Amino acid sequence: MTLNPLQITSTLPLIHSPYRIPQLGFGIYQSPSSVCVNSCLTALKTGYKHIDSAQFYRNEREMGEAVRTSGMPRSEIFLTTKILSAGGTLEKSYKKCLESVTEIDGNDGYVDLFLIHTARLGKEKRKEIWLALERLVEEGKVRNIGVSNWGIGHIEEMKEYAKIWPPAVNQIEKSLANDWQLHPFCQQRAIVSYCRTNNIVISAYCPLVRNLKASNEIIVSIAKKHSVSTNQVLVRYSLQKGWNPLPKSDTPERIEQNADVFGFELDEENMKALDELDEGDRGALVEAVVN
């Protein structure tokens, strides 16, 4: 067993920040407004302390509503959102981000982590949004800022204009399959190594490979060995890698099951077998990072 066993309360440090990010997160991509609040409430009751939304998801308001409805102290819940496109000027991008903060947590609220959703904007627009986010950090409206689907070159380029560098988080596809995805089938090892060297937390979306690899013989055999589901194996794999996985579901039983991953541990042989499933860029479901 590990000296510091993983728990649902486990957190990861964020560079430049006194705050820590809960290692297990709850993703709400494609969670419609009609069910999103209830899904978030189920997650919070289950023990998740981190919810991940985005402007593109169109459910930021629902995420915030769930937190207020839960009765839990705002300080105990970590909320992430993302901006997909620049406003056209620094001031317009600033206002777009500020609108998200207000939508989520009210006029006097804040967001724990704000990410730039993609690098596919061009250098000037990436710069525009980052400077807007830095302003929000200075104003206390955002506590941490980071990126999503950014390669090594994009992050290195930031040194030319960023006051806050490196970004606290890079959210990529981390799963066994592929948005920046991070999972056994798409491990994106170059960017992962770079982020670790620079103390950038790796947030893994698509950790369940959208259930496309549920019948993989290796994953199935590991699941049987531990008497758990294949999804639980994939979440546990991400956690043991030191990543911040964001499993998503609107089914209460699956939300609960995806968090029930702290009663078993993958041994060295299991981890090696999962590591060897890497298919490189071919394993990506959404977008493999361009370095």
C-alpha cells in the first residue's frame, strides 16, 4: 500500500497559490440544465468537492445553483470554468470572464479556477484572454488560472507576456482512449512530463474514455481482480498517476460508483499493463495536444 493512501478528500497543490485542488473532480460537459443541478447535488452528497464547467457547456449557472442549494460552505467546494473564445479586446475578454464568475457565484463571488479552453485561438487571442484572467486574479474574482488542451510550445510562448507563469493547471484528455484527453489509450506523455517538471497540475477529461473501451480485455481482467467496474479502474488509474480526473455522468448510481475508488489499489503490474495501452494521438477521443 502507498504511504499516503488516496482518499476522496485528497488534494493537489497549485503553483503560485495557497489553495489546493481536490484531486477527484466531477465533470458536467453535456449535462443539460434540466438535470445538471441534481447531478451536481448528487456529486456533492457523494463527497466530490470539485465541479468542472465551462462557458461552452452552458451550465455554469446550474453549477452555482447546486452549490447554493447544497447548504455546504462555498469555501469547501472548488469550482472550475473555462472561456472558449476571446472577446476581441482585453476589456471584452475580461467582461466575458467576469460574467461567468457572476453567473456562478454572484456579484461578490469568485471562481476557484478559470481556464482558457483551447489553444486554437492564435497567439494574440491567447494573450488577450490570459491578461484578462490575470486582472481577475488581481481583483480576487478568480483564485487560480490555467489552460486546457495546450501544448508545450503554447505554454512556453506565454513567458513573453504572462505575469503569472506557469499556468496552475493544464486540462487535457487523459484516458485510455481521447479534447486533450488523458487516459490509458491517450497518455500524451510529452506534455505530461513537461507539466510535471513545471509543477502544472494535469487535469484529465475523458478519463472513462466515454465508455468506448469498457470491453478491453486488460481493463476487464483488472476490474474482475479487484471486484470493481471498468470505470472504477480507469478513475483509480488516473488518481494513482497523480492526475486530476473529471469523470462525468448524470446517472446517480454511476456518479456514486465513479467516486467509490478508494477501497482498492492498482498494483505495479496493473499500472504497467494500463500504461502499455497507450495508442498515442490515435487514442484521442477529442483532441491530442500539439506540442
